[in-house]
Amino acid sequence: MEKPFHFKSIAMRWLFKVYLIIAFAVIAIAVILSTIFINLDYNSVQSQAIDYAQVFDGLTSANKENFYDLSILLSDEFENKTKIEVQVIDTTGRIIVSTTGFQPPDMVKEEYLHALDSSNGFWVFRGENSGGEEVMAGTKIIRASNGEVMGAYRWVTSLKATNKRINITISLIFVLTVLVLGLCALSGLFFLKEMVTKLRDVGNTTRKIAGGDFKARIDVESNDEIGELCETINYMASELQNAETMKNDFISSVSHELRTPLTAIRGWGETAKMSLGTDEDLVSRGLDVVLSEADRLSGLVEDLLDFSRMQSGRMIVNNVQPIDVSHLLCMVADMYTELAVKQGIELSYTPPVQSSIVMADADRLKQVFINVIDNAVKYTEKGGLVLVAQTREEACVRIVVKDTGVGIPAEDLDHVKEKFFKSNKTIRGSGIGLAVADEIIKQHQGLLFVESTEGVGTTVTIVLPLYEEPEEVQSPEEIIEPLENEQQSLPIEDNIIEIIEQSQETQQGDI
């Protein structure tokens, strides 16, 4: 069900922040264009009227005696009588001659006085005449050569055709304005409807994903930003689905890992309890199993705690000091030698001749070696080989654990260091050991690589930077103390003599 538009909706925001601005801009442009066209039309009419009436500028050559006669002569000879009317006005503002042949009833004294008061002696009037017709009239003062005011002439032209043309132009501008605003509104509404519909689809799908439906997907119908958003959400849902699957597998695996030793502890505990005083060998054997399984539980819990610390960013290495990797690796290899023999696997490790010192937390690094070698033994079948090797290079030490086990499928190889991931779910393990090991190595400024071929085996390589021991530098006290002892062993006189002799030898050397 679609929600109605509200003030904070995208549609309303588009209306107030986009459409209204466009509307104001379009209306402003329409008003400006209309004003320009009106002024151009009126200016054109005025320019033509001035051109038509400029023949009456010849009245400037008249004097008071022949002004009237020359006005009648120019009026009779005027060729544009059908286009404009020209009137001659005396100094009282009264019309004395008109090109129409009769004296109009209009009073023009006010226009005459305006023209007389203007700086250029010209005044334009636009309005209705006595007959109600809209006209434009221009009054120009006539002065004799000596500057004396002789009167004025006034041209008059009808604005009926001009106004009709202006009205048509304004109507066209208005229609275009409405069309532009209408097209903007329609295109905006179509776009908003499509976008809002898609965003609502995105919102509904994300709510389903948030509710645990990781199979929900959004149809990607475009290659624009919304399409990219939909693809990203689909990818997120796919990753969440994978994470959920791995989490469920992890919980199942951990539950099994916890149940197995607990069952063994409970069973052997009850057996040992019933055998107390009757079968000491069975009791001892049961206690060994209980202790072994307890250690196994402790290791699993420690892995879970490490993983929790890693997720929260609280996993740090402590007690960092120079340690010999060879000694630590040999210790871990010895731990698994007997287990490998019991499983019919050969575990080979030859300690190097030269030691390799690194700055590390011994317990954490031992945890990494245990995890890697334990995985190699677990995933190697009977008759297989686990090879542990260590080589020293220029600035680092390389530890390689190679097995001939089941290997890792190519499609899973990039995920083996991810949390909860287990390529082979039939083998015991929580699936977090390698993720924790990788984090520990990173905190030691090292690298952990995994290479594998399914059915052939897996190779885990760990690279750690070597520790460079600082050169021993004698302190100032260690240098001064022997000199002081040597000087104290000589008599004072001998010290003075020795200093003088050294001074003379220095001077002779300088000469």
C-alpha cells in the first residue's frame, strides 16, 4: 500500500526545492520577455512616427508672421497622412493645423507644457484619446534660429494594431510558459513515481532482510545509481545469507565439539567413580581421558574467547620479546609427533642450524603454530605426510607447513581465513582457528598465506620479520672509569710530567 505524500517525502521536497524554483525562473523569464517585446513594439512605433513627422522640423525656419502659413503648407504636402496624424500647436498649446484637415477636439496644452519643460523639448504620451482609442503621441517644441519658441508639432498614431500584436505575443509566451511548466511537472512526476516506487521496493526488501529473510532480492531494472543501490543490497543479502549459513554451521560444529568431550568426560568420570578401589588401571585411564578432553574443551573455549576479542578489536599481543622461532616450532612439532604416529601420518621437522630471532608474544605465536599443524594433521589421511620447514632469509623467517591431505577446493580457497568458514564440514573443528591465527600474525607485522590443490594437499606459509639486535655501545661512564683508574694509579707528579710531555709532543708535531 502506497503511503500518501507528506511534507518530508521526496515528492514534496522536489516540489519545494526544484519545481517551484524552476517555475519562478520560467515565469520570471516570461515576464522579462513580455516586457522586452512590449518595449520593442512601442519603441518601433515611436521611431517610425518620428521618422514620418520629421518633415515638420522645417518649421524652425519660420518666424511668427509665416509660422501658420508654413504649417498649412507642410500639412498639405505631408505624404504619410494614412499612417500618422501630425498637428501644429501654437505657443498657447492650441492646435492650429492638422494633417487630417480639421482641428481635433483633444486638449494638448498639458502635453505642450511637458515638452516645453523637458530638457530636449520632446514629450511622449501613451494613453486613450477623447474617443476612447489608445494612441501614442509625441510633442516636439519648435524654436526659431534665435532660440525663440514658435510652437510645437505633435504626431499621433493609433496603437490598436500594435496592442493586438503585443497581445498575440504575450499569449504565445504564456502558452509556452504553461507548456514548459506542464512538461516539467509531468516529467518530474513520472520520474518521482518511478524512483519512489523503486525506493519503496528497496525499503520493503531491506525490511524483509532485516527480519531474517536473506533470500529476498530486488529486481535490478536500470544501470543508474538506484540500480547500483539495488545490486549492493542484493549483494549484502547474499553475504548475510552466507554468513547466516556459516554461523549456523559454526554453532552446529561448536555444539558437536562441546558435546563430544563432555560426553567422554561424563562417561569416563562415571566409569572411574564405579571402578574406585577395584580397578586402579581403569581409573587412571579414565582420568587421563577426562584430563585430555578437559584440555580440548579449554582450547575450544580459548578459541572462542580469542575470536570474540578479535571481533571487538580487543585482541592484542602482550609480553612481546625476542624469541627463537626454531625452539618454539620444535616444541609444537614434538607435541604432534606422537598424535601423527597414532594416525599413521609422518610428521617431519628438521630444526635449522642458525637460529631466527623475532619480536613476538611466545604464547600467541605458539597458538598459531598449534593451529596450523593441527589442521595439517587433521586433514591428512593415513599414510600421508606433514612437512614442517623453516628457512631464514635476508630480513625475515619463513615457516612452511605442507601436508598431503584432502586439500581445499579452488572456490573455497579465498574464504579459508574468514570467520565461521569450514571447507570440509566432516572434520572436527570450529572454523575460527585460522581466522584467529591470521589476526595474530598480522599483529606481529607478518603474513599468512594458504595455497592448496584439492586431492593433493595444502601449504600454509607464515612470514615474520627478523629481530635486529642493537649494537652494544659503551656508556660514557664505562669509557671514563678506566681512564680515571689509570690516572689514579700514577703519582700526581707523574701525571703532571706526562701531561707536559704530551703537550710538547703536540707542539712539535704542529711545527
